[in-house]
Amino acid sequence: MRVASMISARSAGLLLGAGLLVAGGVWLNRCGMIDADSLSNAIAGLGIWAIPVFVILFGIGGLLGVPGLVFTIAARLAFGPIWGFVAAYAGALLTVTTAFAIVRVLRGGDAEPPRLPFRWAQRILDGAESRPVLSVVVLRLIFFVSPPLNYGLGFSGLRTRDYVLGSAIGLAIPTFVVTSAVGLF
């Protein structure tokens, strides 16, 4: 079976767009244009608007492929362990949910998810659909706020409710660990 017949033009465009966003974020991070120190310094002086602005920046950065760890560390540095956790957790949940929702809207919402051309990748998505919440929790514990994971799961048959619940549970532990441990070193 040909790859072209397995993935629609719309899905291929979505994959290409997501790949370009992630590549752009990785480039920004590698060039040193975005790092935890400069981000925390930039938002620290915003007063009452600091946390909402941070959460929005986290959401945008996550869509661009900037590593979530950069934002999580910046939250800890700017807001301390408690408010840093709150800001990083809200930003992480916003990021993963937004990426998933964008793919779903552009994919056509309830349209049948495309079959992936690689059997191993399709098996992973099929496994996630059999135990959806647990699968997303485990994936979040391992990959945290991974932009490719966010976009990839948008192509799966997971229900939005299962995805958001699994992400909410799975993001809590790594966010807590990072925001607690950053001040120790």
C-alpha cells in the first residue's frame, strides 16, 4: 500500500506544519534566544500580570517546540517553588491541550484518524487507544511537554476528555519535581 493513499493531503500538511513549528522552536532554543534565565528575568517585573503572561508564553512556546523544561525552570526561578509550580503546571496543561485541539480542529474533529505509514508508530497509537488515560499519563511522565507527542496524539483516536485527564495527571509529577528541585542546585 502506498504512503500517499494512507495519509490524506490535509494530514500531511498538518504533519509538515507541526514539524516546522517544532524545528523553529528547537532552533530558537539552540541559538540561545530562549533560556530559563532570560525568560524568568523578562516576566519577573510584570507584577500582577506575570503569571498570566507566563502561561500564555508557555502555551505559545510549546506550540513552537520550545522545550517545556525551559519554561518550567523559568517559572521556578521567577515565582518560587509554589507559584512556580502553579504557573508551570497551568502553562504545560495549556500547551499540550492547545496543540492537541489545533490538530483535531484542522484534522476535521470527528474524522477517522489517519493510519500511519509506519507499523510500529501505528501500534503505539493503537495501544494508547486501548487504555487511554493510563497511556497518556505514562507518556507525560516520560516525555513531559513534548511537542511532537502533543501533535502526534492529536492524530490518534483518543477522546479529548481522556487526553486532557491523562495529561493533567501525568504533568503534575514532573512539574512538581522540577519546580521543587531547581532551587536545590
